[in-house]
Amino acid sequence: MRDELAGKASRDLLRDTAVGLRVDAGNPSLKEVEKAAAALCAEEDHAGWVRLPDSTLSDYLSGRRDVLPDWRFIHTFVVVCHRLAIANGLDPEPLRDLKATFGALWKAAKHKEKGSLTVITPLPYRQYDILEPTI
């Protein structure tokens, strides 16, 4: 139960951040986002991009579809929103930073979805500690 809640919280954070990105892009209509994604797919010859149907976007951004989209969906959405922000005369965060933020959020949600263990980093040790590495 706890893992399910953590997974849902991670998915919700990713979705809420995506909603904020759309607002930061000038709050384009879902149809505009769909058209920009289609143009990106045509321009880049589908090199890792996916189409973003407005109905799918609506379901995802509203929370009606409570599943984690694949990375290509999120990546396409981030790039499209960045381009639309520039087209709307706004000054968005650098694309590299947006990709890093969304990549980290998506990975966290994916790990929670799989129920993977959290990696625990070892505590620093002092010389002559009982637990000092012997290598």
C-alpha cells in the first residue's frame, strides 16, 4: 500500500510539473500542443518523438489517466512546450534544464512504479572506525 501511494505521489508530481510547464509556455491550447508535436515529428522524422493527441493530453494533464506515460511522451511534451514558449515571446528555462528536471521526475516515478528499492548511500567513516573499509 505504501509503495502504491509513493508511486501515485511521484506520478502526481510529474503531472503537476507538466501542467506548470504548459502554463509557463503561455498556456497553449491542447490542439496547439498537438499540432506542434506533429510538426516536430515531421521535422525530425520521428527520431524519438511521439504524436500528442489532444484527447490523450487532456486525460493525462487532468489526472483522468493515472498511469505513467513513457519517456518519449514526456520528452516530446517538454520540447514542444519549450518551443511554444519561445514562439509566444516568453523566456523559458533552458531546454537542457527542463529535460534534466523532467527526466529526474520521470525516473523517480518509474522506480516507484516498479517498487524498486531506494539506494542508500553509505555514511562517511572516520579512520579506525569499527566499520572502516579494510580494502
